[in-house]
Amino acid sequence: MSLATLFGKLQEHEMELQRLNQNEETDKRKRNIALKASSSIQEEEDEEDFSLFVKKFHKFVKKRRIERRQNFNHGKRFQEDSPTLRC
């Protein structure tokens, strides 16, 4: 193989690598832009939904605690006030 042929093939290979790198960079840019636009909207909606769920859950738990305390206290008073039946 002559030196001129080798040099030509080397240049051809370098141009092919540059073309592939440019295609990869444009693909990355396109993907990143598309993902950022769609994921940020979805992420905000997910955060809003999750925060609403957390608020409702805390409200539910607080209500359950109050109900359980009232039932527990009511049950104690009822047992203390009523005479015990023993055989």
C-alpha cells in the first residue's frame, strides 16, 4: 500500500468519525430538549398530586387519632361508671 493511499484512507476515516460525532451531538441535543420539556411538566404535576395526597393523608391520620382517643376515653368512663357484673 502506498503512502498516498494510506494517507487518503486516514483522512476518509477521520471525516467519518467527525460525521458520526456530529450526529451523536445533535441526537443528544434533540433528546435532552425533548426530555426536559416533557419531564418538567410531568414532574410538577406529580409533585402537586403527591403533596395533595400527603395533606389528605395527614388530615385522615389526625382525624383517626382524635376518634380513637375519644372512643378510648368514652369506653373507660363507661366501664368505670357501670357496675361490674360478676358471678
